[in-house]
Amino acid sequence: MMLALSQDSARAAQAMYLRTLPAIRERCHQVHGLAKQGKLQFFDYHPEREHDVIEFCAGIMERDFRGNFTAIPPHGRWRHLDAGEPRIGPMLRNWDASGTPVSEKEKCKRLIDLFLVSVLLDAGAGNQWSYTEKATGQAFSRSEGLGVASVHMFADGLFSGSPSQPFRVAEAMQVSSSNMMVGLEGRTSLLYNLSTALKSNPEFFGEDARPGNIIDFLEKESRVESSTRHVHISALWTSLIEGLTPIWPARLTLDGIPLGDVWPCATLKQPGQAEGKDLVPFHKLTGWLTYSLMEPMEKILGWKFDGMEDLTGLPEYRNGGLLVDFGVLTLRPDVLPLEYYPGAKDIPRLPPSHPAVVEWRAMTVIELDRIADGIRRKYALGRDQLTLAQVLESATWKGGREIAKKFRPATGGPPIEIESDGTVF
């Protein structure tokens, strides 16, 4: 009986660990260590090619910011919502001009209401779908299209939860037989399940079950120092990883605890190891939410987040595609059966659960750290002078998109396609 209790306790502790921020980098480091020994199952690792990635990314940063790296904004959803022209600034000004005064805190809550739902909609939409903004006639695809569409859905009250405004996701996103979106059903389910999550977690979202009420929770967890409110990043992470648990599809569980974006990695499997030691957490959408929700709290409320070093780069197909396109990671010859190459294409198409995707994502997390360090060394900058969030925004994510467009101009898609269900990538 004592042994059973001990095993249950160990499983529960492992499950809780896999939902923390530090676990992401620590487990990915284990995979990266095996890569340096040539022990990955699907990829060969070529660290000597990292220099080419660093130079390519540095060139993009110099082109776009002309050496003024302090002007680089952090990686976050705000940029996508302002694609083509500002939308958030005019929205804030409209609130100021309304007959009812809106406090800074309420403005921030409204932006979090928008940003949280917009991020949940932001998983790969595929190569075919686009969104045309009626007011401007501009067409946007992928993340920008999803972002701009979400701004208008928010303005039209589709996120209000009112019975008179049901979620009309397909219609609002202009999905049709000639404008197909990958993973529509999955992302729609996330929105439906969000209501349950908000109502189930008043500690984080208040009695009125509102995303923006996360500010009230964080305020309680904060400290004020020299008139500046400090919040540790772990408080925001916990509120999201715990508060949004009900929205994610049922995948792996450990000791009855749903793990979310966590996957088994065959290269970590060892005989006789404790349960869960071969699992690698990514929590990509939670990470994307964390980066995105911090920004309005920093800009509007003047808050400062501590513990930022725990945040990782996002393991998704733009950042990861950059590594494959530059040959830092190469798929081993004939390691994937022909069934993963649809239509005799030279680009494989894999589900998120495939062990090759798990290796790819784990390597991406650590390589993003290494690329960021390389760029800092090139310009003699410290981590506080060029943050990982700025590198993601100005270099790797953008670089992954640009090199993909160069190599695959017809689609601009990644070198490894993912069967997106709208809930992971």
C-alpha cells in the first residue's frame, strides 16, 4: 500500500512538473543532448550551419530596424491584429471618446478579452485560406488573416457570450468551399470549450467568467516596488495552464491529470525509467498566449514581469522550418515511409503526434536559444538589450516565413507540413 501511494505521488508530481515552464527547456535540452551524439531517430543535427541562420536573421533585423534594435517590439499577437494598418490604437481611442469613461484597467481587460480568443484561433490555417477585410479590401492569410478576422469578430460581439451572438466562426472567417481553412472544427471547439473553462475557474477569471479578469488575479499575486507593479511570469503561466485546461482536446494524461501539448519522445525512452520521463512538454499555444497577454499589461498598466528567462521560443513550423530549410536539421534518408509524402511530393506531411515532429519541436526550442545567443554575440548585446521575445519577432519567425517563400514560392509553406487540427500549431 505504501508503495502504491508512493507511485501515485510520483506520477502526480511528474504530471505537475510537465505543466511548468522550466520543464519545457529542461526536457528539450535532453533531446538536444542526444542530437549532439547523433542519437536522434529521425534527424541529423548540423550545428556548423547555425552560423548561416544567425547571419540570415541578423540581415533581416538590420533591414527592418536599421540597427535600432531597441525599437523591436516583443513577439506577440498585437502585431498580427495590426497587420496592414493599426487597429488596436484606434480601438483604444474610440473607447476614450465614448460617452462612458473607460479606466486603463478596463481597457487592458478588454484587450485581454480580445487577445486571448484571438490566440486560440491562431493555429495553422493552411496554404489556401485568406481573409479579406471589407473596409480596406486588403487580403490577409495565415496568422495575420486569423488576427484581423478576430478583431472584427470581437467588434461585432461574437466573443460576448450572449445567446443572441452565437459563435459563427466559419461565416466570420469567410470559410467556403473555395476558401478552405485547415483545422476549423478544432479551433471552433476551443472557443466552445472556453466558456466552460472560464466558468470553472473563478479564481482566475472572476465570477463573471471573463478572460480580462486574469488581471485581478495577477494583481493579488504581484508586489509593488518603487511604484512599479511586479508580477512573476509563473503566476501568469499558472493561471493559463490551469485555468484553460478544459479547452484542450483529450490527449495524454498522467495520474488522471490532462497534460495538454505534451508528447512521448522515443529517443528519451529508457528501460525501467519512471513513467513520464520520456515525455516532452511544449505548450505552444499557452506560450503564445503568455507572450501576447503580457504586452497590454506592460504597455497600458506599466507592469513589469519578472522571471522572463523561463520563457522559451515557440516550437512551431516557422521557427522550426527555418532550421530545416538551412540544413541545421536534416531528415535522415528514407526514415519516413512513402505514405507520408502525399501526391509524390518531396515535402512530408505528418500529424503533430508523430515522433519526428516531437524531435523537430524539441530541437527548435533549444536552437532558438542558440540563435538568439549568436545574434547577441554578433552585436555584443546582453539578454536585457535583445530579448528572446524580440529575436522571435524580428528574426526567427519572420525568417522562417521568408525562407519558406523563397524555397516554395507557390505556397510559402514549411518544409515539413503538419496535419493541423487547429489546437497545436
